[in-house]
Amino acid sequence: MTITLHQLRRTAEARLREAGVDTPDLDARLLVEHALGVTRHDLFTRANDPVPEPDAARVLALIERRAAREPVGRILGHREFWTIDLALNPDTLEPRPDTETLVEAVLKALPDRTAPLRLLDLGTGTGCILLALLAELPNASGLGVDLSPGAVAAATENAARNGLAERARFQTGNWGAWLDERFAVIVSNPPYIPSADIAALDPEVREHDPLRALDGGADGLDAYRIIAAQTPGLLQPGGLAGLEVGQGQAADVAGLLVAAGLEPAGVFRDLGGVDRCVLGWKRS
């Protein structure tokens, strides 16, 4: 039986809705476009075109992966973030829109976006934060550090993918240990989920993001304690630190930065109204 493009899309949407996916219409559209190599415009102008059976089967196979709660970004192999496009691999956390709050807050705090700043991204993952900042800071350069060689490989690929390879370098490391350079800006989105809460996370996160990028220890603050202790020695005088935080953690993380000798520079909310980012300055 022949199925049209419109019918295939509606079938895909219905299957995802039945599976309890939060955004069945959007996810179905993205997967149909990917599997068939069509555009959003094509979905309307070619709605009544028949879809060959092998092509329809390819679409429905991807839909079943999403119905099993594999994230769309994992299925596609890439994810848009800020103004850049990022390849994913099993060693990287899939970037979230909430993390754009940190990028925006850091950019607003910088007095001169044309300055030749040096940036450090601790636990860089895909490189999303560092690369998004470099895309907005034309004379800046940066270093991303991650414990995972697979994440370093992904971030290196993403720098080249977005035309930023000449200004971004990535290396394996344990947070800021053994670094002897001083930076104008330090950013991080470290693991912050309390260990006991991991099992209750959505399957898209629990089953597909690397545990090392999620588990923040008993209270979710293990990584922040390390980063806060290292940051004063890695920042230039007058330098800025920006950390993404989990829900309800902003005050604790701000306190860790202050205890380490930094001055508070604000707490910033994401689009959902959650305190998502903490900034601190090193005294000049």
C-alpha cells in the first residue's frame, strides 16, 4: 500500500505521541526530514507525493528509536546549540538549551567583545560553551579540557566543523589540574545531579548521556568544590568565572566561589525561570 509524505508524517507523529514523547510533532518532522533528505518546505509542497516503501521503512525505523526514548540529537548524530552545530558521540553530554543561559550571561558581563581574551572550558564535552563564546568573540581563543578522550575528539571535530579550529584547542585533563596558564574567562557545565537522583532522570538522559557527565556526587556539588578551589589560581586579575548549576544549587555554588576568594557577579535564570548560571569575578 502506497503512503504519501503527509500520511507518513502523521503516522510518525501518532506513534511518538502514543509513546509519550513530549514533542511528537517536532521530533517526527526532524526525523522525516533527516531520513528522506527533504526540507520543511518539501513537507508542505510535496505532501501528496508517494514515499517508496524502503524510504518509509527507514523513517519508521528512526521513529521507533525515538519511541524507545533515544533523543533526536543522538539519532541524527548532531545538535544545534547557540549559533553552531555540534556533532555528538557516546562520550559527550547532549547540549541543552538551558546551557545557552551561561553563554549569554558571560557575553553580557564582558566589557569588550573585541578583546584578545583567553578562555578555559572545564569539562568541555562537545565544546559547546567554548565554541559558542568564540563564535561571538572574534579575537578570543580558548582551551577546553575533559577527562574523556572521546569528548576531546568530539570537541576537536566540532571546532573544525564550525570554522573555529584555529582559535580552539582541546586536551584531556582532570579539571584544571596541572594547567599553568592564566585565563580571562573560565566556564564550566560540570556534572551536578546528586547520585541518588540519577535513577529518576528521564530515559533520554539516564540511558544516553554518559554517567560521568551527570553524577555530581552525594549532594551534586563535588565538581564545584574542585573547580572553585582551582579557579582563583587559573584566573587573571579581573577575570570572570561562569558556572552552570542545577536547580536549587545557585546559592551553594555562589558560596563556594566566594569562599575561594571571588566576588559575586550575579545569578542568571534560564527560560524556565530556574537559577541556572552563577558568575564570579577575581579581584583586580
